[in-house]
Amino acid sequence: MINDILKGLKNQEHKYIAQAISIVENNSSLNKNLLLNLKTSSMESIKIGITGPPGAGKSSITNQLIKKYRFEDKSVCALLVDPSSPFTKGAVLGDRIRMRDFYNDSKVFIRSIASRGSKGGLAENIDYISDIVEFSGFDVIIYETVGVGQVELDVVDSVDTTIVVLVPESGDDIQVMKAGLIEIADIYVINKYDRKDSDKLFLTLTNMLQLADKDKWIPKIVKTVAINDIGIDSLKDELAIHRKHLIKSNKGLDKYNDRFIKKIKHRLISDFENSFWNKKRYEFLNSEIEKDINDRLDIDSIINKIKSI
Amino acid sequence: MINDILKGLKNQEHKYIAQAISIVENNSSLNKNLLLNLKTSSMESIKIGITGPPGAGKSSITNQLIKKYRFEDKSVCALLVDPSSPFTKGAVLGDRIRMRDFYNDSKVFIRSIASRGSKGGLAENIDYISDIVEFSGFDVIIYETVGVGQVELDVVDSVDTTIVVLVPESGDDIQVMKAGLIEIADIYVINKYDRKDSDKLFLTLTNMLQLADKDKWIPKIVKTVAINDIGIDSLKDELAIHRKHLIKSNKGLDKYNDRFIKKIKHRLISDFENSFWNKKRYEFLNSEIEKDINDRLDIDSIINKIKSI
């Protein structure tokens, strides 16, 4: 089975890509381990993260970028990270809507992934999923997420360039989001730039970027009206400029290495948990939980006892 | 030192609460372990999570709720989870602004916490921080977070009642957020209800809740204009109703037990990592990373080799 999948991935067959991602999402550790050693390279695919508050127009920007890259005959994979439930394993709504535009295009693969799976969450799985789509040889890989939280930071680790999409109305929130945004954005997009207060947000952002560390990359600001295809070409140009910067400064390789190490550490933890938790240990833990709160041992003692079993 | 802190916590002294939270955030495992065994109970504090998209008015709602609870002479702790950077350890801007209202009130403790610390992130630390503030005996504990991502789901695990704040403009995003929201909200607030399209959002939400599992709690919808103190009393009533439901249905204890187990599991992983990674193992890992990507062993082999050292 795994050989079929590997062959399918190499041929960029959607059926097998979807199957491999499902293996990771379902977290069957046996099958997942088979996917651990996919060989990928640094800076081969163009890897873009798109994030920002709900309603900022991230989907429109993703859609327009896909079209532009398709015009150059590049293959594109878009992974939509849904703020999904731990129970229902994620809304598929997002990609169903988008699928329409690219339904007959075999070089576009779109898929929703759950921000929290049955176990462990996206942080661990994102590395596997990245490997799967990179191994499949897409020229461009786009991750789209909502908000600026832990998930987004995990995604940032997985991409080369992070775009933060804002709208003029976002102005009020800039203060609070300041610290988080300065760090993660390589490119800012002010979308719906035809609305009022656009220039005000542009100014606020420009001032904010004065605080950025000049030795590092200074984020660019791009003005767009994505729905009318205004500014998307500039955005694509900025993406190319940032990519050159990553290659020249070796930052791309640094990011690759960070992911490589993270993958090893995650796998070691997962091995530890699989071997550590056996029936007897679970039984002891459960027997404590069944007691009244005040009758339980303290956590330190429970841990020592579990280890000694 | 730890005895001073424990005593300070019991007396609800801000200085010691801040110090204990810093110990957790700085992740010094030695000191953190001393905080592992704080004895807390189920359903003693009123624990509320407030989340929603940026700009929805979460801060205003938090502020108004604090005022209401203070009016009843309840002590309140508000933890503002900032979408903060892994490098700068979080924006303190949020609470500085808010501090003003309650600056001289010794029964209000407000603090920003970073959504991602130097290691591991909030998921692990949130349990420690919850314990610290619960142990300090606050009558009300409010967590405020931005968005509906992994961080929010971690916070949901730590509170008893989750409020999702929306604004009329959120209507467009409801579809995409559907799955995530249905699961996490115990109470919806439509804030800025004086704006247009408020009734439309109310209708959309009401329809959406038809899909909720009737055997479980059906989330309530509260209309507010927080900035003018409209609807906040109703919100407080709904919080009390949900709390009664949790106590009656034993759900509060279930949540407490889930946190108890999670804490044990996290601690075991942390113990494993601390004992596993030694100098020789790190050296081997680094020697592989220094190689050209194509010359490296595959991850499986690296892991086996590291284990055998």
C-alpha cells in the first residue's frame, strides 16, 4: 500500500495525496511512520502562508494567487487550515466552495485540514503534511489560516514567506496585535483598499515597521482589492523578492533545518508516549481519577507511582 | 522562596501571583515543578473564556463583566492571552491600557500571558497558570483570547463557560467558522447590536444552533452594546445559568478531571525530554544537521541512532 502511495505522490495524483494526508490526520502511528522519511529539499517549492483576521479576504487572495501561478503553468497546492472542532474533524465547507474555480484543473490540489486532530493537534501533523505535498512536487504550496495564534505560528514555521492580510477596519486592533504581527509577517497586504481609512492603516503599519529590526527583513506593504484583481501582481512580485532574500541569506535552509529537528523531537515524544502508556499504568491513573478530589494523591506522587509500575 | 510564593498566593497578593506566573512562563522546570501540586477544586471559581475575532469588543465585555462582579465584591482575575511573539514574549500593551480602570483595586488582577512561551507554548503552561490563579482563590477568572484556533481550544479546556463574541459584520465568516464555533461556545454574544445587520446575524446563529446536539447544552445568544453597558446583566445571568447546568450535570467535574490527566501527561513528556536529551545526543543531531541535505541519514535512522547513544 505504502508503495502505491509513494508512487502516487510522485506523480502528483490527487487521490494519493488526499489518502496520505488522511493517514496523518487519522494519526495511525504505524502508517504515519511510513511517511516520515519522505525526502524533500529546501526552497524547492514556493511555500506561502496567508493569515489574518476573519473577513479580511484571505480566500480571495489565495484564489487570485492560484490563478496567477496557473497562468505560468505552475502546479499549486492550497491547504486551508480550518478552525475546526476536535470532534467533527473539521469543516470541509471552505474547500468545497473554492473547488469550483479549479475543479477540472489537475494541477491544483485544494484541501481543508483540521487545526486540531484527534490527538496532538496540527503542530505535529503540519510537518508530515508539508512533506507530503512537497514530496508531490508542487511548484507552489499555500497555507491559509485564520487569525494569529498558535496554529498560525506553527504554519509560519512550515512556510518560507508569511503574508498577513488586513483590511482598513483592522486599524483598531493593530495595537494589540503589534508584537505578534511584527514578528510573523514578511509581507502585509491591506486588502479592500478601496474602502475608507485605508491610508490611515497604511500609515499606522508604516510607522510600526520603523520598529522592526533593520538587520532583518523589513516587511513590505502591498495594497490590494483582491476581488477585482488589483494589486495581486505586485503581491506576486514581492513574494519573488522575499524568496530571493531567503535563498541569498541562507534563511531558507535554516528554516528547513528547524523543521527537520522539530520532526525528530516530535517523533521521539510520540515513541515515548506509545511505549510508556500501558494497561496497568492507565488503570492506576483511572483509579485515582475515580476518587474524590480531596482523596487523590498529589500529581507528583501519582507521577512517581505511574513511573514505578 | 517557594513557601513565600505559596503564602503570597493564598493571600491573593498580586506580587506573588505575578511571580508564580513568570516562573511558569520562563519555564524553569525546577521551579515549575514546585507549582505542580497546588490543590484546587472543581467549580470553586467562576471560570470564563471570552473569544472571538479581533474588533468584536472582547475587551469591553471583559471590562464590563469585571465591573459587575466587583459590584458584588467578588475578586476577579483577568488573563489576556496575547497573540504574542515567540521572541519578545508577548505584548503587555493590552493590560496596560485596561489597568487604568482597576489600578487601585486590590481585588482585581489583570495580566497578559503569551500564547507561546520560550518552549512548548500555552497548551502546557495554561494548566499551571490556571492552578496558580485558582489556588489564589479568585471568585472569578476570565481568560480573553483572540480568534478560534488552537490556543482558544486550550483555553476552552481550562474554563467552565466559553463566550464567543461576534459583531454584525461577522456574518460572512459564520459559514467557515461554523464547525469550530458550534463546538466551543456555551454562550454567544452579538456585540455592537446597534449596528445594521444585527438581526440578520441573530437569525443565522439561531438557525445554526438548530443543528446543535439537543442532548447537550444549547448555546444561548445574548445581544449587547458593551461600551454602553447594554446587555451585560443578561450575559451575567446566562453565565450563572450555565454554571448551574455544569454543576448539576457533573460536567464541571469531568472538565476538572480532563485537566488533571492532561497535566500528568504533559509533565511525563517534559520529564522524558529533560532526561532524554543529553550532550552526546545533541552532538550527534547537530553533526547530521551540518551535513548537506542529501548526505543526511533519513529521520528513522537518525532516531534509532540517537536512541542507541
